[in-house]
Amino acid sequence: ADDVAGLISSKAGLLYMGVELDAMKAVADAHSKRSLKDFEVALKAYQAQLEEDPIVHRHLSSLYDTLLEQNLCRLIEPFSRVEILHIAELIGLPVDTVENKLSQMILERKFAGTLDQGAGCLIIFEDQKPDAIFSATL
């Protein structure tokens, strides 16, 4: 995201000024702000430039997933138990989307926790350090 401003203002970037570079700048600004809302606004505003190209679309969906994971990790960090609805309200996304992403992050071991779907809560466990004796006994 930091390199985009330099690329656009360079001599080579000035040759290609247009909607495509505006789209790239909007995505870079959203990424530098770590804002999912700005990212979604940029995707809607420049849909023709960003969604139609399959390579760009794949990279942007990967970037969106990374931003979502970073924002969720930042939001759940101070909690040991938090309602999924509260996280969804803080991040501004539907509860189903947040719940699916949290379950994916738990399965990928991005953090230790479990989803209590009956209570609608996320329970976060302390990171356990591996015991040296355990690895030695194996």
C-alpha cells in the first residue's frame, strides 16, 4: 500500500492515469487504513476494473480475507469470552459471515478458542506454551 502513491506519481504512472489507477489507489488506501468498509466501497465503486479480471479478483479476495482476519484478531484480543453478535456489530458485518470466518480461523489455528453456538459466544483460550518434557517423552 505504501508503494502505490510513489508508483502513481512516477513518470511511468503518469502515462497510465485513469480509472484503473484510481481503483488501485482506493484499494491501497483501504488497506493502509485496515478498513473493510473502505475496501468494500472501493470494490463497489470500481467493480468493472476490480471484479471482472479473474487474477485481480483472486488477489483482492485474498487481501479481503487477510484484512478480515487481522481486524477480527485485533477485536477479540482483549476478550476471553465475547458474543459473536458484539463482534459483528464492531466490525460491521453480518453475524453469519463473522461466525464462519471465526470458525475457519479456529480450524486454521490462528488463535485458540471455540464457538459456543448455543450461547452465541466465542470463548478464547490462553496460548499454551509447549512443554519441553512432552516433546522429550515422545
